[in-house]
Amino acid sequence: MPNVQLPPIPERITRDTLRDICRLLGLDPSSVRELKLGVNELTATLYLCDRDGYKIRYGEGPATTVVTIPIN
């Protein structure tokens, strides 16, 4: 078996970096629950808020929606 080596990856990223990533994508960091980056699309799970900006409750937790943003 050939010797396999991973490309360099950071041990962790800071919360500030994560907020910057959300802003670069045009997303409000406080409304983002999860981001998944694929080769052809970005999938974001977002908190649903009312007109006043308050998170909407659904059952035991916040209501969310999933959006898919194509990458081209």
C-alpha cells in the first residue's frame, strides 16, 4: 500500500473566522445553525425568525429550514 498523506488542515478555526465565513456568504451568523460545503453546493441550516428577529420555537427547540446554494 502506498504511503498516504493528508493535505495540511487547521486544528481548529476561531468563532471570529466562522462569523467572517458566514458574512462572506451573505448570511447573518446568528441565523446559521450549520453549514455543509460540498464540491457543487453549500447546504445551510438556518434558524427561522419572526419579523422582529426573534427565533421561532418549534416543539422543544428552534424552528429551522435547510437551503441549498449551488456553486458554479
